Amino acid sequence: MIMQVFCDYCKQGIVGNYTISEGKNYHIFCFENHIQLKCSYCKHGITGQYLLDDWGNKVCGTHQLKQCSSCNRIIIDNTKLTLVNERYYCSNCMVSAINNTNALQSSYSKIISLFNQHGIQNVPATVPVNIVDEKTLRLNAKHVSAPNLRGFALTSYTRQGYLSAKIFSHTIYILSGMPLIEFESVLAHELLHTWLNQNEIKMSTQETEGFCNLGSYLVLSKANTKHASILFRSMIENPDINYGVGFRNMLKDLGKKGWHKLVSDVKGTKKSFW
Ligand SMILES: [Zn+2]
Ligand SMILES: [Zn+2]
Ligand SMILES: [Zn+2]
Ligand SMILES: [Zn+2]
């Protein structure tokens, strides 16, 4: 008597060789394609530890492939890997890489109107934005020790006229090569720095960076894409005492107060510090 063997995946009978795994029988095809984890890189079944990204790529932990510094994608094809300013980018992110100010105005206006809608008024509207390499960014932001620095805002003032009123002048530096969505989230953060400075609002570093990250948060939630949510997750999981803890505190505050109350409270901490 021949005992019929059935595949536990497709429930059909099996003729010939088959695979037994954890006490169950499978067609070799069904096992390899549906049961066993398949590596996106070597195309073999994964046996040991593996790496998973948000885009459905799984690879054997032994391959040491790079992940995109922006969207977190595991870069399967090394020929499509680009290294810019010490960061790795996948080909998807490179498509929208920002390396000059050609399209700056549309990003800038979009952010200003987003801020206006949330009660942040009179954000400096004509700040020069320099898109620079990592070396230049570090050079201009010499007193900032943030790891993975992607942007920096500089404010100075002169006194003018009979009442010697302060005339503020701001400059923003942003790391070149980032994809558009990440570029805009950094620009929003830096623009909030200029707004705080323009209004002479002095808070702790933790509160300041936390508040400015709300600008990035606005841009990312407005975009509402998978890439944006990955960038948001890296902010929310940031262990840094200022950028991470400060941001989580501000989000909590925002949840309690809403935008308009939060912004008016922030303006209430105003102190002359220049
Ligand atoms: Zn089967
Ligand atoms: Zn593999
Ligand atoms: Zn990417
Ligand atoms: Zn900042």
C-alpha cells in the first residue's frame, strides 16, 4: 500500500521528492517559495539571522549590505548605491536628491504656509539657504556637536536707527544630496530656529531642538508617505537628549495643548538674550 503524502501549504498530493520541516511535508517548490524565508540578495533560503527593511527586503545577516541613510531600504544592488557626504542612498532617494537651490522656493513656500496654518506666523520669508557638503556644514556649525548634522541656522543682528532697533539676519545651511522629503523636513526645522531667534525666544537646548523638530514633524505628517513615516520613526526613536527626548516632550505637550496654545506658550517664554 502506498501512502499518499500531502503538501501542508497547497494541500495537494505530492509525487516524488519533498521537504519535511517541523514535522510537516511540502512540495519542494511550495517550501522554497512560501515557507522558507528567501534572501532578496542571494535568492537562497535564509537559515540564520537576517535583516529586514520596511520595503519587503529580507537578506541573510552575513551579506553586510548597506541600508539607505534616508529611507532605510536595504540596497540589494551595490551598483545602485551612492555615497554622498558620508551617507548611503538608494536609487529611489537619488531621484529627488537636492543639490542646488533650483527648486527651493516651492519647498520654502509650502513650509511657510504649513506653519501659518498651525499658528506659527511671520516666519522669516527670505532667508538665504545654502546647500553645502558635509565639510562646509561642519565648518559653519562649529559649536554644534549633534551627530548626523543635516542642517544649521545662523542668526546675527545689527542695530539701526534712532531707537537702535535690532535688524536680524539669518542664514541656513543644509547638507546636499538628501532626497526632497528629508530636505524639506530639515528646512522646516531650521526655519523654526530662525523664527525663535527673530522673536527673541530663548528656551533650553532640549526645548529648542524639540520645538524645531515639530517643524519636521509637520512636513512629514503632511507628506504621509512610507518614506516620511520612516523618517518620523527615526526622530521618535532618537536617543539624543535634545533631538530625541526634547522632541518627545514637545509632542506630548502638543497633544495636550494643540498647536495654537503651544505656540502662544512658546512665545510667552520670550526673554531678551542678545
Ligand atoms: Zn504544495
Ligand atoms: Zn542571502
Ligand atoms: Zn532610500
Ligand atoms: Zn536644531
